[in-house]
Amino acid sequence: MDILEQSDDDIRIIAEKIWDDMVKGANSRDWEIYSQHMLVESITEQARAGVEHQWQYSKMFSSLTQEREFMGVLKQMDHVLVLWKQWSTKVEGDFLVMLYLKSIEDDVKVIGSWIR
């Protein structure tokens, strides 16, 4: 399944399942859950240390709500970018989530994520 050939609605469904797992992993500070959809080569000790640092020092990054507002899908050269408005249970305000997804063989993997 090439994610670039999917409709925005289908991409949204795929991305929501992945982001649900990432939120669950972030909120429980569980690297295994958080990283399960990442590329194998991206699951490094350096990446883990960076994420764990954010969990330790950012209240927002470990208190994400399951509720979010879908904003759209951007199809780019070899990947898609899914955008949401996200909230925290501990930090007021709106946050922008960008989840970069790419088809690798018959699977969809996270090649990047950003929340601000």
C-alpha cells in the first residue's frame, strides 16, 4: 500500500492510529509504545535519549489529550505530512502536530514528527 495513492480520508485513518499509539507512549513515557511505528534505523539510543529528555522537561509532551482536531494532509515527493491541532491536560494553548509518514514496502512508517 503506497500512502501517496491513498485518499486523504484513508491517510487520516492510518495516521490517527499511529498518533494514538505515539500519544499513549508519550503520556506513559514508554519508548517501546512511542517508537513502534518508526523506521528501524530511526530507533537509536540517541533518538530515545532526545525523546526521554523532552518527557522529563516538557510538561506538554507527556500530557497530550486523545482529543485533537484534524487539519489536513499534504502529499509531498515520497511521503505525506498529516497535521493536527493538539491539546495538553497540563499546558494551556493549542499545539501543532506534524506527522511525516512514508510507505516502506507494505507498511506505513513514521519518518518524522514534530509538535510545537
